[in-house]
Amino acid sequence: MSLQALKQTIKQELANEYESIELSSLIAILLEHITGWNQIQQVLHKDEALDANQQTALLEAVADLKKGKPIQYITNKAWFMGNELMVNENVLIPRPETEELVDWIIEYATKKNKPLQILDIGTGSGCIPISLILALPSCMIAGLDISETALHVAKQNATALNADISWLQEDILATAYLPNNYDIIVSNPPYIPYKENANMQVQVKNFEPNIALFVTNEDPLIFYRVIARLGKQYLSPNGQLFFELHYDQGKALLALFDEMGYHAELRQDMFGKDRMLRASLKENKK
């Protein structure tokens, strides 16, 4: 079967699961992953047949897509801040909103114009600390995660991108000690209440690591509270906390940080939703 015929067969099989434009993009990504041909080369080779191994790999990938498996977990690749990262089901797929958080930190750190100590809590694929060190090479940056398998992914990404990061395996909810004082502590913590699970996309709830997504319905702000508490002890003078947050938690988090002795400000994402927060202790100058 020719490449063109295979593409038409796949489109028919997945037509009920994906919109036409998205499906065309997914097929092009799959074919490049399996054959090494980019979209232009795929057009040039449209009358050629794939070999048996390639056809098998393609059919397996199509079956995964039909189940809702994200394309990033099929190809084990995701892009973040212009860099290709390795991802698997042990880490979240990096999101554009998190790029906006990283941009905000880079903006702040650049104005400081000095080496900073930065800690990323819940590092996952390492996308945040790796992007920060590549943009701020004079800084000293660490990534912390509870998951050994997530840290394994993060270390592989750091090695591939020649990013010098220190890694820590800790359960932040059970941690009373951090190894340094930090000018910036950043986190994209779990923040989705379990009650929202039923309404989430299959691609997210069935494939991305629940430990990195969900918190209890009773205390959805627990990670922010714990990190704010640690910040009181381990932030440098005039140190900053940066967070990503659930779009409807902004007001609650402003109240929480005010109660805990912080100045806090929200920033909206590209879609106009409250998605980021920066906080500094009231006892320090802003």
C-alpha cells in the first residue's frame, strides 16, 4: 500500500476521534517519526510503500491514537521554549501556559542582572529549570520531584541540551528542609481537584501522570500553602515565589498568600485567564 493510500486509510479510521485539520497534522507527525520524512518529503514519496516494520509501527501508533494516547507520548517528543524534550507517561506534557510562566521568570531575573539561586518544585520533564538555565546561564538552578522516573526523564533532557542542573528527589509535602536559600522558587504543582476528573479529556486523565495533576477536593491549594511556608524559611531577602495555577483559583490564592504574609500578584495567560502568580514576603521590599 502506498504512503498516500495509507494516509487515507488512517484518516477514515480516526475521523470520528479527531477534527480534520488536527488529524492531518497528527498523521504528518507520525509519518515523520516513523519514516524520517518531513511533510515535503512525504509528498515526494507519496507513491512509495512503507516496509513491513514501518507499517507495523504506524498501525500500532494509530491504535494508540484511537485510544486517546497523546501524540507526544507516541513519539516521545515535545517542544518547549524552542527545545525538543523527551517525554513519556511518567511526566506531564509541557504546555504553552508554562512557557509564559518561564518568560515571566526570565523577565524578572534579567532585570536583577546577577546570578540567582533558583529551585523548581515538581520538575517533571525538567522543562522549567532547563529552559531557565539555557536563558540564564549564570544562575544556579535545581529541580525537585517526588518521582524517580520523572527525574530520570529530566536528567536525560538536561544531558541532551547540555543544561547544568542539580536534581533532588523529595516529597515536598513531607519536606521540612531545603538544601539552600533561593532567590526564586518556582512551581507548576498539582492543582486540579479530583472532582474535575470526569470532565477532563481522555488524553489527559487516562495517560498523563495523576500524581502531577490532581489534588484532593478538600484542600486543592495544599501545594501552594506548603511551598509558601517553606518560602518563609528558604527565600533569600527579596526572594520571589512563582507559580502556575488553575484558572479559577486566582482569588483564593491571593487571599491565601496575603494571610501567610506575602504580597502577591496574578498574571493572565494568552487566553485572558488567571494562570500565573508571583509572591514576595511583605517584610521585604517588593
